[in-house]
Amino acid sequence: MSAWIQYPDFSELETLKLEVCEYARLKCEQGAPKEAAERIQELIEDIRRVVQDLQAIPNDPTLAEKEPDDLEHIRALRTPGPRRLWKKLPSEDVLLDKLEGALIARAAGCLLGAPVEGETVEGMRAWADYTGKQFPPVDYWEQVRSPEVRNTYGTYRHAYQKHEMETAPVDDDLVYTQLALLILEEYGLDFTTEDVGRAWMKYLPFACTAEEVTLKNLHEGMSARKAAEYRNPYRQWIGAAIRSDGFGWAAAGAPERAAETAWRDGVLSHRRNGVYGEMLLAAAQSAAFAVEDPLDAMRIALTEIPAESLLHQDIEWALSHCEEVEDCYEARRLVDERFAGMHAVHTNNNLCLIVFGLALGRNDPVRGISQTVAMGLDCDCTAASVGSVLGAVYGKKAIPPYLYERFHDIMETYLIGQRPFSITDTARRYLKLLRETYRRLGEEE
């Protein structure tokens, strides 16, 4: 099977980049630092011109019409779907079981994947064999390969080791779920994209990829509607999709409303398939509360994004292959073939792995999380999203206590001015928002 999108071969460029740096160092060591620096500066200017040239290449107008960024046109290109699954909310006990299940399983998937994020499947398996751990992993890692700082926010990899966990360690896949809660509480259910920008500047000390670019642009005075478009080649990466959960939970059983609020959040930093990724997952997380099969949640969610967009076609492809995917190896093989050349933290390839993880996790959230981690790519993000959907479908009661007892009900955070979040309190706060959503839906009828 040939790749779905044809990318240039970047291998020679990567090799030349290394050679340029090393020859420049060599010339400095041999007494010609001034000349080396001059040539490097000339090259930097040349590369900047190439970047500008790439930005100026016209997009395919036919595909652009199929992948709009504004909500009105996105909705016009959807297929028919159940925009709302409940007329009224189930009991508080049912909802809290599902909300806590979604929160806990999201945290479990994230923290099981965090120490091996970016590792190859073969590398993860070799490390598991070396440490005597089952693979795919069904419990937190006993040892991590590298103890150094893993991320911008200063968390060391060893914090994700099972014996060191006394809370749910901080991770951006959990922090954005906390931030969604604050946005909804402070700015209301009708928050705007401008409100999201204000919340980012208030609470986010730093970010990565598209979010990092956007946050910088906001602090430099750029408007929320334009902040995603300046020097942001990451606008179709997975960053928006990992921010979806809170918007899905606050509109459980109402996937159209979930997708709308996710759109308002997503367009701050992303465009086209990057935004659709957040809309799709928010709708799936919303639908997960009201279905028995997690793949039904994804099928419902597909009706909230443009039917001829690349992401829609990719998810349809993944759904059509679920029955032949028996394990993580087959899932990753299929995705590697279809998305050869795509970056490892792109939206489309990773969301297809999420579909396969949901298929493998039917009636068994631990298996779904475990297999998704073992698929690799951006595996803390994908396993967190799989956990969120499975936790909402099956509830906290389906999650073995060993995966959350050591959290002691606490999720750490790096949001400015915020204390660690209680899991049970966070679930109750989302329940309050969900009740308000349904009060408003009732008024609209």
C-alpha cells in the first residue's frame, strides 16, 4: 500500500544539516571561526527565504473548499448525524462514575505512555524485555530508560516510575484538561476564542509546538483570530486534539455542542485538520457517555467534521480496518504504510491509532490503553485519549484500582496560580458544567 499523502524525501536534507553544523565546528577548531560564522549566517538567510517561498506556494483550492476553518462552513459539509443523544441527563451516580472513569483512564493512559513518548515500538519492547516488564505494558513502568528532564515544565522521567508516584505527575495532556475546566468556569459555556487566548496568557507559563508559537504571538499582541497563522507550521499537529476532553465532558451526550466548543478552542492555535482533530475527539468523548461500543462514539463524532476532509477519510479508513487489527504491531504497520513521511505528532496518523486502540479496548479499558501505548508515535497523547473515551463508556468501575490508587485523588499542575487538582472534585465541577449545558439545551428547544 502506498502512502496516502506524498511527501518529499527529507533524508538528504537531514544529512546535510548535520554536515553543515559539523563542518562549521571543524573550521572553528582549525582557526577560521569568522569565515565559518559568515557562511552559517548566509545559509540562515537563504533558509529563511526558502521558508517564505514555501509559505507563498498556493494551496490546492479544491481541497481548501473541502477543509474550511469557519464553523458555519464546517457544519455545511457534515454528513447527517445524531447531534444530541440524551433528552435528559442520567442519574448523578451514573454521570460521576463515567466522569471519574474518563479522568482516571485519561491520566492512566497518559502516564503509562509518558516515559516512552517518542520511542520506537522495537525500542519499547526491548526496554520492557531488559527490565523484565510485560509488553505491551499493563502497569506503570518500574524503570525508565533516561532519568533526565523530559519536558519544558521540568518533570524528570523518573517521576513516572510506579514506585515514585504519590500523585498523578504533571503532564500537558492532563494540564490542558484542567485548563479547559477553568475556561468553562471563568468565561462560561459561551466562551469565545478570544477568551481562550486570555486564559492562555493568564495560566500557561509555556507550551510546545503550535501552542508555543501561538502563546508567543499572543504575548506579542497578535489577535486570537490570527495567532495560529504566523510562523506556525505545526497547525495540523496533535496539540489541539489533546485539549478536547473537557469540552466533550461538559457536553456529554451532546456531540454537536462538544464539537462547537472544541472548535472555539482549537482555532486559537490550529487550522483545518488540526482543528477537526479537536472537534472529532470532543464529539467522541461526548458520545462515549451514551453508547455501549467505543467505536460508535467515533462513528458519531465523524458526523461533526467535513465529510471530504483528509481527517474524515483517514478515520473512515481506520474504522474499515478495525476487524483485521489484532494487536499494536498490526495497527502501527498499517499507519506507517498509509502515513509514510508524516511527522510523529501529526493529528491524522495519531488519531487513526486512537481508533485502533478503541477497537482493541472494547470491554477492556486496560487493554485499550496498553495496546495504544505500545503502538508508539505520540503515545502519551493517544493512550490518554483512548482512556478518556473508554473510561466514559465503561465508567470508573471498569478500571482496576491499581491504576489510580497511588494518585491519592490528586493531579499535579503547572498552571500559574493553581494548586493540584482533586480528581473527584474535578469530576464534580465538570458535572456542574454538564447540568448547565443541558439547562441551556432545554431552553433552546
